[in-house]
Amino acid sequence: MTYAVDEVRRIPKPDLAHDEDLWTSGPARLIMITCLPREGGASLDNLVVVAHAVSQG
């Protein structure tokens, strides 16, 4: 399956669980969530990539 990126967002960790758009189901949607490293301490934000399917491979 091939995906096209729709958006890339930086979301503070405390806000991630409350972002209703991310947790709503959708057809052939891919969401990647990762921690953003920070010098000198723990990560404060997540990087979120939202994509949709453009073809099945």
C-alpha cells in the first residue's frame, strides 16, 4: 500500500490523548506518532504524521 502525507504536526505530550481528530477512525488512514528528542532531558512533544492511502500494492 502506498500512502501520501496529509500533515505533520508537533503536539505537546499532555495534549496528544485529547486530540480527537487523531483518534477518529477513517478509511485507509495511517498515523505515525513518535517522540521528539530534546537535549538535556525527556521529550516534551510528539511528532505526528497523518497520511492516507493512494494505492494498494
